[in-house]
Amino acid sequence: MLQTDVAIVGGGPAGLALAAMLARRDCRVTLLERQGEEGLVNPEDDGREIALTHKSVRILESLGAWQRLRGDEIGVLQSAQVVDGNSPSSLNFDTHGRGPLGFIVPNAAIRRVLFEVVSEGSGDIQLRSDCTVIATKADGSRRLLSIDGKDDLGAALVVAADSRFSEVRRMAGIGADMRDFGRVAVVGRVRTEQEHGGIARECFRYGSTLALLPLAEPNISSAVVTVPASRAEEMMRFSDAGFAAHVQRESAATLGSIESCSKRHKYPLVAVYAHQFFSERFALIGDAAVGMHPVTAHGFNLGLAGADTLARQLGGTARLYQPARLRRALSRYQVQHRLESHPIYTGTNRVVDLFTDDRLPAKLLRKAVLRVSEHLPPVRRAIVHQLTR
């Protein structure tokens, strides 16, 4: 049986970031990933664009990952605009000249640079690709992982970072509250006649939602169309011209004529919040702990923040082999990550509930909420602070 200090299941951004953080603290890390190594070296574009807060950028910079991104992969988010229904007015968020709200980077690019950091960094990180974990159990001073067709692995700590539908979370006996919104996000890049100006536009129409996220090129945006799941296949079957026409109509042609310029992808919208973030010699990070609805763009940022919190609480290798100290560290991680994530998770779900309810009382309340927010600067400042901290 192979041995390691920390085994991380899942080679997505949260798992890769945690591996890099722990290796810097002299921990031997084994990273287990289902897909082959080529998928990590050259991740395919999956259509997802990630809105990064300044805190996330600082973490990526500290790992040496942010510096590896190309200039054409970094979109600058100068401000955000929210429109409800057919109203001509909008609610606007900006920093009043104090710099951008954040940045928008392709998910594939983030995965690529984090893998480069991991693969070129400390020899304390071992990657095992094409690995499927089929069982886990605590065994005294270690936790065991059974791996399909390969040698088993023993670790002082196992961390699950294998998606919001985490199988390893379930194997460890940790349940989760799941909220299926019954909606699907269809994403694809579009070219607009007018420059986006670094403005993210969120249009809560009746029956569907459109987000236009500004990318690095001034006339290229990511269009995120959210529709009931029953309409997802219809949206995917649209011709490029049909999809572009939908985006142009839902955006009220704010950016002029629109052309589709990429393949489209679809993602079911399911939010997840684990009942607990740790058990014996076991922890959850990323979407395995908290899987967010994308409307407030906090999912990746919470995952990265959680990895950072866990790494800081664990400290170095010694604590992993002292049961009482390890449990206290995991408990502190859970408390801190819950304090940061739970208000955002519940608040996001409430926003989704309100702005996707097309009944008349909800429509009236939506307009009232936007009017109040528009005329209460402290509310806007609080939202901007959350984005730019």
C-alpha cells in the first residue's frame, strides 16, 4: 500500500490549488484524478468563464498561477448592470474609479496554469491520473482509499474536491442539501457590434435570464442563457444565428447586432451545501463542500478561499499526525468556511428564487428591491465590497 501525508481526490482548480498550498508547507501530497493526464495538461475549453474577486487573484498570485495567464485570457470587469423584466432602468455597480470590480478568466485557463504550478513545483506532489476511488474508511492513524484497478493509498488526511456531486463525500458518510433549480445554463461566446466596455450585464427577463460577461477582447462576451430544463435542448439546437438573435433580443440590443462565435455548452443548475465539512481524517473543499448557483459568481471564489483556509489551519505536516490537533484544525476550518460561505449561499438562493419567479407578486417585489437598492448607496457599497475585497 502506498502512503502519503494528504490525498486530494479531484484535480479541478480547488484540488490543484490546495495541493500547491500544502506542498509549500512541506506536506507530501498525492493528487488523484479520474481523467487522464492529457486532460490536465491541456484542459478543453468548457465554455465557463470565471469571475474572480481581488482576493482570489491575490491567492492565485501567491501560488505563481496568475502570472502564467496570457493577457488575452484576462477580461477586466469594470462594472456590473442589472436589468429586470422589460424595465428601461437598471441597477449599476462600480467602484467609482478605484479600480475594477474583478476579472473574468476562462475556467480552462485557470486549470491549465494551476496544473503548471503543481507539475513544475515541489517534488512533494505526486499526480495519479486515471484513478477512480471506490471506497474509503478511517483506520486509526490514517484514512484508506481503495482505487479501482490500482494500489490502495493510505493518508493522514483525505480531502474530497471531486465536484458538487462528490462520490467520495458520500463514501465518507457526509450528506448534503441539494437544490435542483430545474434550470439549465447554456453558455457560448458572442461577438457584439459595440464594445462591452468591461460591463457585466445581468438581464432578468420573464421566462429566461441572460448574463453577458465581458472578456479580454473588447467585442467578445460570454453569453449565459438560463432557461427551464425543458427548453435546454431547444436552445442547444438553435443555429448560431438563432442563438445570437435570442441573445440580441434578451439584451435589448444594448451592444448592437450580435454574432455567435463559439461552440455552446450546457450545465444543469444544482446548488449543494454539505451537512458538515469534515469527519475523521477527512475534509471537503470546493464544490464538494459548497456548490453555488452561478448568478452571483461566487462559486469558484468560495472554493479557492476554502482551500486557503484549510491549508492555513493545517499548518505543516506535524499536525496531520496528532489526532487531537488535526481534529481541532478541521473544526476551525469548518467554522471559518461556514461563516464565509453560508450567508452567500443562502442569499444567492433567495436572489434566484425571487428573480426567476414570474408570478405577478414576485415581479412587483423584484422591481421594489431594485428601486430600493438603487436609492440606497450603502446596499450597493456592500455588494461592491464583497466583490472587490
